[in-house]
Amino acid sequence: MEPSVKISIRELSFFYHRTQVIDSLTCRFRENGITAITGPSGKGKTTLLMTLNRLWEDTPGAVMTGEILIRFKERVTNIYDPRVSLPWLRKKVGMVFQTPNPLPMSIYKNTAFPLMLAGIKEKPVIEERVRQALEMTFLWDEVKSRLNRDARTLSGGQQQRLCMARALVLDPEVLLLDEPTSSLDPRSLSMIEALLTHLKKDRTIIMVSHYLDQVKRIADQMMALS
Amino acid sequence: MSLRAVIVKNILFFSAFISAAVTLGIFVFMAVLGLPLFREGLFLDMLSQPWMPHKNSYGIRPMILSTLSLSFLSVLIAFPLSLGCAAFVSVISPGKAGRFVKSMVGLMTGVPTVIYGFIGVFLLAPLVRDISGRGSGMCILTAAILLAILVSPTMILLFSSAFETIPEGYLRAVDALGGSTVQKFIYVILPHSWKGVLAGVTLSLGRAIGDTMIALMVAGNAVASPASLFDPARPLTSHIAHLIAADFNSLEFKVLFLCGMALYLFTLLSAGLVNILSSGKKKEAL
């Protein structure tokens, strides 16, 4: 695996109840920058994302073959190696979904949630990292006076930026985005695009997108699944 | 409206009316028969005095205390077990193993209570007797353990259906953030389903209060206020089931209706609480 390659996929095939959605895919994703995955519905775009953080594993009837290597800062890791712990992998590979899914708790707790899961207890550390993550997603100024309000009271665009902040608070090396702007208004959309352009400098972002103009605006490489 | 529709509507109305009327009618029946007690101003005395027929004292305080201690203790025993079992079935292992356990729990709801009574008399009571080193082993603890087994399926099924109403998006979010199954349960599922959990506890409490067979067979039948776990007791239900008096005009007999009313009120309270909780849940869903 060359140094500039972050993720290497070899012979990846994926089945849902014997229906093949991905057929022996081999590809590489470069380190840092945005790779857009495009293609018609049902071609396994979301599935491909979920093979990178193993989120598909609880889906009944799903079977995967092939190999996925990710060059993490520590070492190159075969993420399906039985010794790889899922919490560790998912802290390194964050994910944001198509529909914003804030948890039924306050804005602050939502953002701090991954830190709590990771066992970080020092309050000043948590407060600082929550603030940083919310600033990064341009949300801090909008919510700093109501951090204790239920996150579900935010607008759709704010909720999605909160989910971004939540995914970023653990500083993942890889960020998976499944059509993150499809349910958003133009203002939130441009905010998220600005955020992604900023993030891609030192992070590998894989994004499923249906919008070709968006892909042209912010993506560095494109991969069409057909 | 066609004739058929009118007939169907009236039949349905009649059925609904009958069920409501019977519930209310039973209470009125008990109230009327217990009326002499109220009239004679004996009501409060009855609730607070001991049961000593030879001294002409027919108070039901021991029975009320027995019912309350027995039912609360059984719910206390059943709660952690049911919570763990429901978490296993719905969260930790929802696959084959979970489905198997759930179907076994479903079967448990159909076991006649007298079977539990048998197990109590022949298995559990001797064991409790050996451990406590006194009495017959028929006591509050034995009955509470059996009642806990009796009410746990209700709890497990209600808990697990509450756990399963968690929106998929929440679970996905925790998974994607690297949360373990246990973290998912503690931080997201449990806080989100506390209403269902409380409803399960309350409904089980109602069942435990109303159960007669176990109370009758293994609680020990002593008409004294229980002071320890190993004391025998006679809850309200089993007191009524004994139907001790032969003289319909005696105080001994009239008191049974007071027992009935007390039981009725206890179960009414728990059912009312469940109603309030579940109506709150509906509002939240909207």
C-alpha cells in the first residue's frame, strides 16, 4: 500500500439475502480530500460506506467477502481482522447519515456523547472539545446560550451540523457521509460544504452524493458505482 | 344508516356498556354489602385494628400489611431479573437465543398459578424452612419469590416491547459512534423507555396484589401483621377466599367486603397509573 493511499479495498463483494449489491470491487481512496461516490439507487453506495466502519454487520442476511485495509496513524489495519475492536474502529472512522439523528438528549450531551462512550471523564477536557467541535461546524454561536436544550428542538440543518460535530468530536481520521445534505435547506447546505472543504485538508472524507454540481464543487475524486 | 349497521352498532355499544357496568357494579355491590360497617362508624377501626375474633375485633390491618409487603417484595425481586431478561431478549441477543427466551416467557404467562403454588409447597417452602430454621417455610419470602416468578413474564414482555420501540436512528447513531451494546442500553434505550418500564412495574404490582392462589397456598395463613420475611401472613385475597364466616349477618362476614373494596382500590390505583403512563406515551409519539 503506497503512502498516499488511505483506504484500499480488494475484491469486495456484498450480498443481502443472496442479492448481490457489490460485485468484486477493487479500489483505493487517497489520503485526505473528498471522494464522492455517485451512481443510481440500489447500487450499494450506502453499503460501501458501511463496509468501512463495519456498520452493516448487524443487518440480518448480509454477507461480505473481500478485504479492506486502512492506513491509520498507528499502522495499516485490516479492519476485518478479529483483533480489531469495533469501538476503536468507529472512533477512527466517523459517520454521518442522510437524515439527522441527534439522540434524545441535550445539545451539549449529544456532542459530548462519544467522549463519554470513550470513557473520557475530565469535565474541562469535555467542555473544551465540545466547544471546538461545535465551532468547527459553525454551530457554536447559534447554540452556546442553549446548550442544555433538547437537540431535537434544533432546525433540520442545525441538527445535521450537530451530528457532524458529534462525529468530529473524537477527531476521526476517516469521515463517511451518506448524502449529508439531501434533506437540508440551501443555507445549511452551503455551510456544510464550507465545513467539508475545511475538513478535507487533514481528513479522508468519503461522501455519497446524488448532486453532480455538489460533487464538482467540493470533491477531489469521484467514483461512480453502476 | 342501514338496519344492519344500526344493529351492529347497538351490539357493540351493549358489549362496551356491559363490561363497564360489571366493573362498576362489582364495586357498588361490595360497597352496599359493606355499608353497615360504614354506618356503624367501624370503617377506620376495621382498617387499623388486628384480627382477633375471640375479642370481637375483626380489623383487617394484618391482611392489608401482608398484601402490601408481599406484593412490593415480589415486584422488588422480579424487577432486576425482568429488566435483565428483557434487555437480553430485545437488546443484547435479539436473534435466535432472544426469540427462544421470549417464547418461553410467553409460555410462562399461561402456567396456572396453582402450579406455582405446588412448587412452592413442595420445593421452595422446605428450602426456606431449612435456611430460616424456623416455622413451616410458608412465609412472606416464599410467597414473594413465587409471586415474583408469576409476575415476571408480564414485566419482561412489557419491558421488552418498550425497549423495542426505540427509533432505529438512535441505535444507529450509537453504533456508528463506537458505543457497545451495554452502553447503548444504559445511555439511550433505558432513559427513553422509562415510561414503559414503570407501566410494566405497576401492572405487575397489580397482578401481585390480586393473586390469590399463591397467597392462599404458601403465604402461611397467619392472621398477624408480619414482622419479618420469615413470618407467615394472610393477604386480603386469601382472607376473602377462606370465606370463614357462616353467619351472613356477622361482622366477620361483612368485613370480607371491606377486604374486597381495599383490594379493588389498590388494583384500581395501579391500573389508573398505567393508564396515565400509557396516555403520556401516546402524546409523545405525536
